[in-house]
Amino acid sequence: MSRKLMVAGNWKMNKNLMEALTLASQVITRAKKMSGQVEIVLAPPSPYLHTINSMSKDLSYVKVAAQDCHHKTSGAFTGDISASMLASMNLAYVILGHSERRKHHHESDVLLAQKVSAAIEAGLSVIFCCGEPLSVREKKEHELFVLQQLEASLWHLDATQIKQIVVAYEPIWAIGTGQTATAEQAQEMHAFIRNSIAQKYTQTIAQTTTILYGGSCNPANAGALFANEDVDGGLVGGASLKAEQFIQIIQAR
Ligand code: PEP
């Protein structure tokens, strides 16, 4: 059964305007020469979303993602951005549940469930991040931990809504540390996530759900990670900030 392959670059809070436009332009220029079999997603900081989305609009397989959204549609929430605002810019995706937001902004599973619903109701697809800290993996409780994240923030969705979700498995101990999960660790968790989706929804939905790996993915390790049956691509942080490295990762998929 076929499913969407994807490599997404999470730029986090990096790049000034000119740097961001240069990076986007370099990636888009290279993307034009690609087959389009892999969807390329750019997640720049929010001030640049509209411009970068306009730059990529002629390439159907290049999409733009926001890095967060608020759970309410509008109101007195200074500094926040709603899902409907993102949708009004014709963005395709929003990243939700990133471990940095869970940590620095104290985002709970319950809040994330609300954000996921807000995003889907606005017409966005969601790249939903999950993943365990090192202490949990050392206790061999990583599968239970991730299952609880999925249950708490995604399982309220119905069978139509869950199709708007891309899952990104990002073990916290691998994010920005240079310590990548092994190909075996990634495959094992991705298969577990897919099986959990099959049990909650259907085997068909599970087989068509895109599941990305994230955590110190780079041109040297991407090939081995992506070769796994259940790894449909990557969510890339640091290595997405350099066009050449990001392109090499896309080409590894
Ligand atoms: C991320 O933050 O989503 C990520 C995967 O970062 P890095 O690739 O830098 O580990």
C-alpha cells in the first residue's frame, strides 16, 4: 500500500529574513530538478511563512509548515497565531507536539489534543511529534510512553481526521544531540506506532499514515534510517539549515 514519503525541515528559531529567503530559494531551486516522489516541507519561523509559501507555490511537492498554532480561533492571546490564520495563508501543515514546545512552553498532552483539533478543523494537516526521554528508554518503557502520547492527543480524532496526521517519532535524546537512533530502534518504534494506529483505526489507515523519524538526522545516516520499511522520511532540525545537507537528506529518501 502506498503512502506519502516526506522530508521536512524544522528551522526552529533560526535565520534572519534574508538568510531565510536565501535558504528557501536554494532548496526550491534544487527541488525543481527532483521527481516529486518525496514531499518536501519547509518549516521556517512564522514571520517568513507567507513569503516562503508564495515562493514554493508552483511546486506541488514543496509545502510549508508552521512550527506551532494556538488552540483557539481568535481572541486576546498576544503573540499567538491561530490555525485559521495559517490556513488563510494556504499553508499545508503545522508541526505540533515538538519536544521543545512541550518542554519550554509546558505544552501538555491535553493542550496538544486541542491544538490538533483546531488545526484539523481549520483545514491544516498536522505533523505530530512524539518521543520519549532517555530515562524512559533506559527503563524500556518507550513504547508505552509514546502510545500514551498518541492516545492523549490524537485518539479523539475520527477516521477521517486521523488521515490529516503525519506522525514524527522524535526520541528526545536524539534531538540536536548528534546521537541518532539506530535504524533498528527507529524501525521498531515506527512499526509499533503503525500497529497502534491499526488497532485504534484500521489497517488501511495505518498503512497509509506517513511516519517520519526525527533526531540528529544527517546526510550520513539518512539512507540507513529511510531504508526501513516503516520509516517514510524525516523531520530534520539542524541539518535543514544548510541547503546542501537538506537536499542530500531528501535524496536519501
Ligand atoms: C527536530 O528538532 O525536530 C530535530 C529533529 O532536530 P535535529 O535534527 O537537530 O536533531
